[in-house]
Amino acid sequence: MSQPETTSTIPPFAAFDHQPRTRLVYGVNSVAKAGELARELGAKRVLLVTDPGLVAAGHAGHLHRILESAGLTVALFDRARENPTTRCVEECAALARKAAIDAIVGLGGGSSMDTAKGCNFLLTNGGRIQDYWGVGKAARPMLPLIAIPTTAGTGSECQSAALIADEQTHQKMACLDPKAAARVAILDPALTVSQPAAVAAHTGIDAIAHAVESAVSKKRNPLSLMYAHEAFKLTVPSLPRILSEPGDLEARGKMLLGAALAGLAIENSMLGAAHAAANPLTAHFDVVHGEAVGLMLPLVVRFNGQDPATCQAYAELASAPEIACVSDGVEPALDALIARLESLLNTAKIARSLADCGVDRSMIKTLAKEASKQWTANFNPRPVTEDGFVSLYEAAFQPRGEGDGSATMVG
């Protein structure tokens, strides 16, 4: 007896092969377990990678003592910088070689963790960081990495990519390899309380953008959607809370966990045009990454929303934190999503036009050319040409306030 034909309205998903690489250890004061966890990985001599701000805040010293109390020898590299460069990574690797380390601990935001990963590439596989630009370029195993984020933003602790800028060209290179992923990520909300309000705002917007873009990317799949939707549900209501009440550990915890889950969403589905448009703004005009992504995000959502399947995906995302209900219509849900994003940008005091960021309008064609060549642009659900990025940048020069993202149409 033949089976009846069936049809499905569910759009096809990209295939995926998921093997969890990173153990997540979550909880207030969970950083106290760092030494014990390092020893479980067989570590005896560890490299602690961090930045000057975390040294001044006392976090680096506290972690240093925790590691030493577990019987570990600790070498310190405290010169990680925002948007780490090839030179920064080379200096870190030189110190690691001299100390003959057998494990790495990255403490900080995405920059510290990217520096730690970049160092790991060079230390274990040799050559230059440019040799690992792309996917799966490391031939040999890498050292165990423990990632301890102090910001709720990049989700780098749950990703296998290191983003390193070429010291000369300022081109950001994404070096992806499963071996680069952290073996353990320690998510301690207490570590995020000391971050300045502007850092909390910028990194929080970045985490939200990760959830939004990964939820609609060409590589989205059931697994990545689960992570993206949960990340969005956790971060959207929590960001305003941590900005108004910095000591709210519950909201801090939700932001930190949401950022990590968004990182897992990226790891399984990638990003899109908002990140592609943001990178040239940082390279040429030093616009902070979270601000650049946030400024472009509502415009990209409006652009992508002109595709019916993507509009449906945005509507379903908006329903996660009950911004809108899909059953009331996908287009109203898209409008509600954009309005909420605009509101969050205003709460985070993100610049509302590229002019406010000091961007030179005469550079639009150069920016668009570079954006169209960004790796993440390939995963945007709606194809974006160089001319498309010109239109997005032009629209981003128009001042926008709360709730007017829907007024700017990008073709």
C-alpha cells in the first residue's frame, strides 16, 4: 500500500554536523574552579592572556592566584588589545614559547580570547597568522584553552574562530578551526559587573545582533535556531536591566548566558550583512564594533525582510521574547522587531547615524566594496551586492530615533 504524498511548509534547512567542543561552567563565582578545571586538562604551566583594564580591575590578579593555588605555574600576557593584530598575537606567542606553557587561559572580552586563540595557532602549528585565514588550516593539535569572558557580547568562548587584524592592512582575518575552540568556558556573571557602562552597552548590542543574524543566515538549521532564539529571549529584556541596574546579577547572568548561546548559534550558522558592513567602519574609522553592528542592524533587517521567507524567520524570532506574535501577521512582526531593536540602540546610547561616528561620506564606495568582500556577507539570506551596501551605508547617514527604523527603506 503506497503512502500518501505529504507536503511541508517548513523551509529546507542547511545540513549540519554538531559535536559540542566546549564544556560550559556557569554560575556566580564559578571562576574559582579555573585551577581545578585546568588541572583536569592536564595543565602544569599555563599562559594567562588578558588586557590592562582587567589587570587594573583586579580580575587578572584574582585569577592568577586561583591558578597558582591549584599548583600551576602561570605566565602572564596582559597586553591584549581591542581588535587584536598580528603583531599582538606574535608577541603573545613569543612569551608563551619562552614559558614552555602547556595550556592557555583567556580572560576578558573577545579580544583577549581571540589573542589567546591566535597565539595557540602559532605556538602549535608555526608560521604566521595569515596562514590560518580561512577554515581548517591547522594541521597539528592545539593546546587546551579555557575561556573566561568578562563581557556579555562576542560569544567567542563558544566559537572556534579567531578574528585577527593584519597589522599593515587592518584587514580582519577570520581563522576558523575546530581545534581552536575552548575546551572549557567559565561563565561567571560576577566578572561582568565591573565593566564600564559603554562596554556593557556595546557588547550587549553585539550579542543581540549575533542572535538576529544567525537566526536568518543561509546556514541556519534547527540547532542554530534553538540557540539563536534562546539567546534573543535572554538578552533583549536583560540589556536594559543591566544598563539601569549594573549590580543586577540575575540580568548579568542572563546576558552572559545569552551571549554564549549566540556564540553557539554563530558556530553552527554564521552571520550576515550587518557584520559585513560593520568591519570596514571599524577598520577605517575606529567605530567600536558593537556600535557599528548596532547602527547597521535595523537597516539590514529591513533589507532582508523584503524576502518573504526571511520575513517569516524574523517574525518567528520576534515571538521568542513576545515582541510580536506571528499569527498577527509577519509584516507587523517585522516592524515590531525593528522598532524594538531601535529602542534597544537608544537605550544603549548607540550613535544613530554614521555622521555621528565621524564617518566620511565620500568613503561610501570604498566601504561598500570592502563590505561586499567580507566573509559573513556570503551567508546573508538575501544577496547583497556592492551597490546594495552603498544603499545601506547611504541610509545609515540618515539620523534615526526610537521606532523609526521602519521608515528607512533599503532596496
